Amino acid sequence: MKYALVTGGSRGIGRAVCIRLARMGYHVLVNYANRTDEAETTLELIRQAGQDGELLGFDVSDGKQARAALEGWQDAHPDEYIEVLVNNAGIRRDNILALMPEEDWHRVIDIALDGFYNVTQPLLQPMMFHKYGRIINVASVSGLKGMPGQTNYSAAKGGIVAVTKALAQEVAPKNVTVNAVAPGFIRTDMTDGLDEASLKKTVPARRFGTPEEVAALIGFLASSEAGYITGNVVSINGGLYT
């Protein structure tokens, strides 16, 4: 049995990634924070894709919750390990910095960066021991170029870009790869409320992307064929920013 964990796997890009990994033969652990109903829908779609999975509910920004959940899973599977990790959990709370509440600054960064540490750190040693692992982090075009009204989100995703490059160098000798994908405008709950008709005119491809397109890229980076790709940030944005 091959195991993969997708944080924020209940909806949007996370759900599409869960289905993609299931089709690649993985038993998928679907992490979610609150929406049990959406997570159960994702699990049903995994089963429709011909694989099985399980729900793993915890807030990635809470270190105690994350460690308890991951250690509990490992104790229940002493001879197994999670070989693919997709750090996808994230939120947007957009505002110009002059008007941004402190809570909104910290919450966005805590989920992205503390979440990265809380989930990735406990899974690293098993990957290195087995000399195989794939870590894919979901960054954003905001973390590459910065976006007005998203200083918190840009800071969080810029941090994800940096930790991807640093960690990749630490674990490459153990055949563990670490890469990031940087989506642009993808049609999900995260982009609800945006003026799609106006914004897609700024994209050379003249459209928003789909979660399935992002999932296809993540699926490749999670595969054995991508073993010589590490420390990279791959943009998937329709030419919005290169």
C-alpha cells in the first residue's frame, strides 16, 4: 500500500489532487479542518476513482493537533509510511496592509508556514529512512511577484517558495524531492468573489485555470519519473507571470 497525504484536501485544488493521486494508485489521507461534509465527498470521489482513502481532520496551524493526528496514524500503521505529502492548506484574507487586522495577517501566515512545519517535519524522517519521498508545496503567483491587497498571502506563499528551495537541498541525498507549484487564477472557492471576466483579460491564456490542471502537474511531481526535479517552483498561470 502506498500512502499520500493532502492537506486542505476537502475542496478545490486539494480535492482534485486527492483524486489524481488515487488514480496513481495511492491510498489518500484527506486532511481537513472543519468541513467534514466536503471531506466525505472527496473520499467518495477517491473511491469512485478506484482507490480508497481515509479522513484525517486537524488544523495544520495547530502543532499539537497535527502531531497527535500524524503520530496516531503512524502508530496504527507501524510498517507503513506516508511517501507523498502535498502541502495545500491555505486561506485568503485580502486587504490593503493599512487596513489589515493583525488576526488576518497571522492567520494566513500561520496556516501556510506553521502548517508546513507542523505537517512536514514529522513525516521527513520516515521518508529519509525509506530513501524515497515526494513533497509538493502549493505556493502562488502572489508569492513570486507580490499582489496588492495580499501582503499577508504574498508573505506566506513567498515563505513557501523559500522553504521549498532550502529543504530540497537538505533531503536530496536521501532521494526525497521537494518542489512547489505556483498557480495563478484557478477557478475554485478561493477565487469566488473575484471579477473573473475582468481578471482573465490580464492572463495571456485568456481564462482561469482548473483544479484538475494543477493536480496533473502535482501528480507528475509526485511520480517516480520526477526524481531528478527538486528545489523547483513551477508556475501554472496561463502566462500571467513568468
